[in-house]
Amino acid sequence: MKILFLVVAGITALSFSGCEKEKYLTETFRAKYVAGMCGQNIIQILDSTYFDKGINWTNSSGQAFTNVFTVQNSCDFSKANLSAGEEFTCRLIADPGKNDCVVCMAYMETPPKAWSIMVIK
């Protein structure tokens, strides 16, 4: 009986540790908050190791951006209270959970590539 308990406990512990690793898609990296409005936010990746997570993008006004992406989890992101141009540390996350906060209806053009992030500051 003790052996069965130890086996079940070991499998349970391994399954929980595996889930934790899958929560984060990257290690931490430096980024810059480029612009945002009404839950639509553009982030520029500053760490060359992660440039592949962003894209070079030009908006319809002809303004070009390098290594950028759109924030998917805007509700969590807004809690960081960042200002345009501010640099911060973050990591990409796999499952941000619910994204159901109230945002205004204004539209801002954003890059087609999008990620959920956790701001670490």
C-alpha cells in the first residue's frame, strides 16, 4: 500500500511540475511599450535572442516598426500601468486565462503577430 501511495504521489508531482514549465514560453527578456489604446497594445522586443517572436511591420500610415507584436492578454497587461516608450522585462506565456475586462471601442491598428505576456518590470 505504501508503494502504491508513493507511485501515485510521484506521478502527481511530475504532472504538476510539467504544467508549470509549459506556462512560460520564454525566459525573461527586455521589451518596450510602443503604443496602446483601448486594450490594443504594441510591444517591441529589445532582446535580440527573441527577435523571432516579433515581426517587422508597417502600418497603413507608412510608419515602420521592427521586432513588434500585439499583446493578446490586454486585461492583464493594462495592470502593469506602462507608458509609451517605457522599457520593461517580460516573458511570453502560454495561457493567460480570461481576458474579459472592459475596454473602449476605439480602434488602433496593430501588428498581426500576437502573444500573451507577463510583465515583470
